[in-house]
Amino acid sequence: MSLDTQSQHSPGDSRWRVLLRHDLPASLVVFLVALPLSLGIAVASDAPIAAGLIAAVVGGVVVGLLGGSALQVSGPAAGLTVVVAETINQFGWKTACFITVAAGALQVVFGLSRIARAALAIAPVVVHAMLAGIGITIALQQVHVLLGGSSHSSALANITELPRQLLNLHAYDVLIGAVVIAIMLGWKYMPGKIRVVPGPLVAVLVGTVLSLVVPGNVERIVLNGSLFDAIGLPEMPSGGWGAVALAALTIALIASVESLLSAVAVDKMHTGPRTDFDRELVAQGAANMTSGLLGGLPVTGVIVRSATNVAAGARTRASALIHGVWVLVFSVALVGLVQQIPKAALAGLLIVVGMQLVKTAHIRLAHRTGDLFIYVATVAGVVFLNLLEGVLIGLVVAFALLLWRVVRVAVTAEHVDDDRWLVRIEGTCTFLALPRLSSELAKVPAGTVVLVEMSVDFLDHAAYESIHDWATQHESTGGTVEFIELGTAPMKHAPAGPPVRGRARGLLDDVLSPWRDTGESSPITSGIAAYHRRNAHVVRPHLDEHGQQPHSFFLTCADSRIVPNVITNSGPGDLFTVRNVGNLVPSYGRDTSLEAGLIFALEELRVDNLVVCGHSGCGAMTAVYAGAHTGSGLGDWLEYAVPSLDRFRMGHPVARAAADAGFSDVDQLSMVNVAVQVATLSNHPLVRAAIRDRGVTVSGLFFDIGTARVLAVTADGIAEIDDGELAELVTV
């Protein structure tokens, strides 16, 4: 269809096309994935089978209508099976439904309070470990069902009773479950056209068909009546309100975190609208209140269904809503088909789903980041205690590790040579570091020369006093102490007031203008002192006592905002820099200063590159453009820029390119001036000989102060500079 034809249709027509072409087919795929998972999660939660279907319908319809995530799909989640099973076991099914309603109300309050993002503050390693613990628990439970028995109340009991269950296994249940597991694990290796059909649906269908042909008795799902028959109001608890409140808070927190993390993950899978987290949390709460009132399981955003939704091509929330309608139609019209599904098939499905929650990538990440102990502690707590206690253990361990990382300090004292020692102090330096400090500083012999390199971001008075007293004592014995402060918490600030964490300094603050924030009257003097304290020892190794060997002659304007070594990312000794007002090259040697610099650079230093660099907002070019450059002194000097002004007015190609890029007239003149000075420099007899004999290059640059970007200026125009393209773009 052409664009003209498309424009004749209304936005309503476009929405219907998106619905029919993308969202409707996607909803069918998600429905086929959600159906067996919803049944399996109900079984794993020890809830009525219909409760899983009710939650799937409510999650699809309610969150689909109200949610803040464009493509997230909600329903009963494996992440809540453990806590829901414990809740049902403790309070009974009807009261568990009331707790689901209360949890939903809490989620609504969370969303209306606009604190949804606070749930994302939980350490990801704890969330990953929580899901892994849930997955292991589900697998331990369902392996007994797959073997033809019943799961036990605790993970420890499931482990200890496993040998006995193996001695009394039911062969046909094991066969059905094994076939389901094999299909689930092998489905990703099937051809792409076959994988269009969801693997869980195929696995359960094959397991069901197999259960109908094997000769033995196979235990099947029991569903009394239709979905409407299972709807029932919750019951108020008769007592134990503290335990009820704790259960509701647990479900609310876990459901919120899982939904929000799933929404974050889904946002990374598509380029559509980003999630409104507060709105999503309100929708999840409304869905849980509705599901609990109707007799359904708790609802969360589910990453498996959501990822399927994105992969199937969904564009709007309509796909999630319609998938809920499909579940409702199936549950009402085909209830007899549901009752043919063997429990062993769902057990095999849940074992695979549970083990998929244990992701090796998360374990490797925890190992790389030093969080493996948090991961293991959380998993063990979830599996062998309960979900809430496991998460709390993980959070406590994560906080303890964080505290240790924040307050720890690394102190080393090393013998460099002869009577020279190097002491390094890195990290957060507080009174907790005093034992370490005193131990390392005691290694330094009296009378030695000591360099103390401090890279600390926090220094309290106790640590300052310990270091200062040691330095005073060391100097009293004939030794010397020099402090090099690389961190953001200077020594001199420690005795002046309460300790504060130092502000991270940028490159210009730290290297070029460290005196700007000191408030001292002599910026040069204080700047030199800061240089000695923070940077001299870094620069020292790069200064060659045997002479300079720069690779480039760099002519630029006298404007103080241009720092050649910064904008060229070069170090001491790399550039032989000459500056004048307007970065001008007077012809015929009329400027002896520039002539001397050029001769020295080419004949003595043997540079390979000659560079002329102009800049935006140039005062010299402003004066030339305005014609205010007559007279002696500065006016006489700016006469050398008149040829650049003439070329600008004649429509120099550089001016046209700069105009197209949106630069002002003065900046266009500055760029033309660079091109003209490059041409003048290239025609210098000494430069022509160097180009001919040694391949010396002559280049033009323009520094745009507003964006801090450097552009290449050629005879024909201007260009951006990327890595490795400088020579190609700017050589004349």
C-alpha cells in the first residue's frame, strides 16, 4: 500500500489493522503457552486447578486494560508457587484468596504512592537467587509427582524421601513425564517452522495422548464443573491477623518486584512505549484483588508469556487482553479436555520450568561480581526455610557485603629502592581502617623517603589524625613524607569540619583548573600547589630529560578555552604549540615569532604534521567580520585575516558547508580562515620542501566550543572526525 493510500485512512482504521494483523495472532500464541503453564502452576501451588485458569483470565483482561506496560502479559507465576502453597497450607484456600485480595490492595497503594521504582532497589542477585530457589523447590516437589507419588511439605522432606519414591515409582507416569521433559528440552532444536507452535503445548498434548494409549492407570487432573462453577468469594480469617498481614505483605512485595523486573526486561525487547511503572503496579494490584475475589491465584507479570508476546509480533496491550479471553473461552467450552491431562505431564512441564529459573548466566555473573555468596545464601534460605526468610537472608548478606565494600580500605607499604618507600591508601578511610593503617605504616623504617599515594573518597578525622601523626613522627626521625592525593577527599579538609564524601572531579576540574573551587586569592599559586599534590607524580614519568620529540606543530588561537593537549588527547611532548590571535599565518615571513617556531619544528624537531586550529566564537574573527580591525597594534595584526574575509564573501566551499550545518556567519568565517591559513602555510617554501621530501602533512581543525567537538576543515568543506579518520579527512 502506498503512503498516499495509507494517509486516507483514519487512526481508528490503523488501530484495527494493527489489531487484526499483529495483536490477534500474537494473542493466540500466548494463549497456547499460558494454558498449560497456568494449569501446572495451580498444581504446584496445591490450589484448585480452576484457580490457575481464573488467574490467567483476570491477568490477561484486567492488566491488559489497565496496565502501564505495552507488551507485558500477566497471569499466575511460578515465582509465587512456594509462598502460595505455604499460605494455602497454613490458612486454607478460601482465606488464601482473601490474602490475595489484601496483597492486591497493598499493590494499589504502592502504585498510587508512586514508589514503584523503589521495588527495583532490591539487589538483582537476590532476585535471581530467589527465582532459582523457587525453581529448585518446584522441581523437588514435582519430581515426586512425576514418579507417581505426592510432593511433601518441605524441600528437606522431598530430598530425604526421594530414594523411597524411586523404589515405588509408577512406570507409566515416569514415561509420560520423561517424554514431556524431552520435548521441552529439545524443542529449541526443531526447525523454525515447527517451533511456531509453542513447545509447552506440544509437550502436554503428546503427554496426554500417550496417557490415553498406555495400558496402566494414570492419575489425571480433576476439574469439578466449568470455570464459573469454581468462582467463589474468599473467607475472612478467624484469627491470626499478624500472620495474615505478613503473608499479604510477602505476596504483595514478591508479586510487585517480579512484575516490575519483568516489565524492565520486556522494555528491552521492543522499541515501543516504555513502561509506566506506577500504573503497571496499580493494574497488578487491581488484578490480584479481582482474582482473589473470584477464587483465583495471585497474578504477576510473567516474563515467559511476555517474551512470547513480543516474539509473536504483538504491538499493543490488546494481545494480552485477548489472550485472557481465549483462556476463558477454552475453560468454559472445553473443560472435558482439560480433565484428560495427566498430572505427570504437568509435573514434567513444571520440572523444566523450575530448572529454567536457575540460570547459569546469573551464577556466572554472581561469581564475576563477587556476589556468589549472596546467591548461594539466598537460594539455600528459599529452598530449606521459606521464600520470605530466604529473601531476607539474601538482603542481609548483600547489605553486609555492601557495607564491607564501602568501608574497607586498602593500605600497602612497599620498599621501592634504596631508602625510598611507597605507601598506597585506597578506598574509604575511617576509624575502622586504623588497625590496618598502623600495621602497614609500622613497616616503614625511620629516616626513609616516603611517597604516600592517597586515593580515598572519604576521610574521617580519626584516620586523618593517624596518618598525620605518623608523618610528623617519621619526619622527626630524619625521614621525609610527600603526599600525592588522587582521591576526592583532600587531607586539608579533614580537620576543618565534619567528614564528607568527596565530589568526583572531572578532567578539567582535576587537571586543568583545580583552583576554581578553592576560593583562594591566588589561583596560579593554589593551582600549582594542587598540581604538586595531585598530578606532578603522574606527569613526571612522561617528561623526557633528553629533549622533546613532538609529532606535530600545532598553531591555534590565543583563546584560553582551547587546550590543545585535551582536544587532541595527547600528552606532554606530543605537540609543539604556537599561539596567536586568530591563528594567522602571515605570508613572506612577516611574523618572525611564527617563522622561528615553524623553522624550529621542521628542521630541529622534525615534526611530521602541521595543524592549524580555529574555534567558534572567535573574537578576532568577530572583529574582522565587523570591520573593526583598523589601526595599530591589534588592528594591524588582524589585517592578515582580510584575505579570509574576502574568500568568505566570495562563497568559499567551507562557508557553504558550514552554513548548511547551521553555523553562524562569524563561525563560517573562522572555518574559512582555517582553510586559508592552511593554504598559506602549505605554500611556505620550507613547508613545500618538507611535504616533498618527508611527506609532512598540513591539516585544518575547528573546535566548536558549544559542543566541545572538533571538526576537520579541508579545502572543500568540513567533516566529523571519527577514530582513525583524521589523516584521510584533514590532509591537504
